[in-house]
Amino acid sequence: MPVRDLADALTPDAMSSITIRHVEKFPEPEFSRLTRTVFADIQQDSVELAAMLAAEASVAPSVTHPHSPMFRFGAYAGEQLVGWSCGWMERGNVYHMANSGVVPSHRRRGVYSSLLSAVRKHASSCGAVAICSRHSVLNNPVIIAKLRAGFHVSGLSQSAQMGTLVELSFHFSEKRQQLFRSRSLPYVTPDV
């Protein structure tokens, strides 16, 4: 998606100071530092998990799984990266939002909503029928933002690193959304 089209994704409050750009990669080690800052209150580092992963890596060679390339959006205040979203297309024409964040100093300014809008436009232009993402159940601001944007809870899972995760899905077509709702809601309403 051309950069000029992404301007439509910005909210009026964010338009004057934030730009959303597609980038090939984020600069390191700055990006790693930003992710640690953004997820500090919900990500639980585990010495045991790190040791287990290191042991597994030493026994078996790493296997790469073919998948579509990572697509990255960055939210910039001037030239400073203040937010991002990374994802890729998965089987079944579902876009997977893998990782998103906004630095604390730029939260509640429409940056995440602007990124979400850019992701929806991009996914739709790639032929996605849905978008899915997984979030720590402790990440209420993002969960609420996505529910307000039309996402629905579609599952729960467990992660050794993040604990309980909630899966959220957005369906592009009303017909697909109705099918999802008919299969996820109870068929019989309980007697009150």
C-alpha cells in the first residue's frame, strides 16, 4: 500500500504529529528496547523457559517454516519510532497481527487506532478474509481498543512466556461475521 494511502488511516488527533510508514525492518537494538518497555508489565521473563529453549536449540537444528513475509508498519513522531505493528498472511487468507505496541509517552493519542486502521486496509488489499491476533489477558487497553474496532473474542490459549492469551478476530464480510457468531454463541438461551 503506498504511503500516501496510509494517511487516511490516521485519526485527526494523531494526523498532525504521527506518520504511519511501511518499513522493511526496525532498527536494533532500539526496537528490542521499545518492546521490553511496552510489554514490561505483562511479559513474564522466565529463566526456566530460556534455559529450556537453549537446551532444545543445542539438541536439534532450528527448522524454518515457510510463511508469507513479515509486513511492518511504524508510527513515527518525526523520525522517532513511537509505535508499530508487525504481521503476515496465514493459510486461509487470514492476516495475523503478531506484535504491536505504542510507547507509553504516545498512548491514548490515537496511535494504536491509526496502526489498526492501516493494518486493516493492508490486510484487505491483500485479500484477507479476517485478521487474528493474540494478547495477554492483562493487556486491557489493546483488547478494549480492538473490541471497539469490531474484533471479537475467538479463543483462549496458554503461553509459557505470556501466560493466558485471548485471541481476537475481525471478519471483513458481514456473512463471515454472522457465521462466526452463530457458531460461537449458545444455540439455546437459558431460561431466566
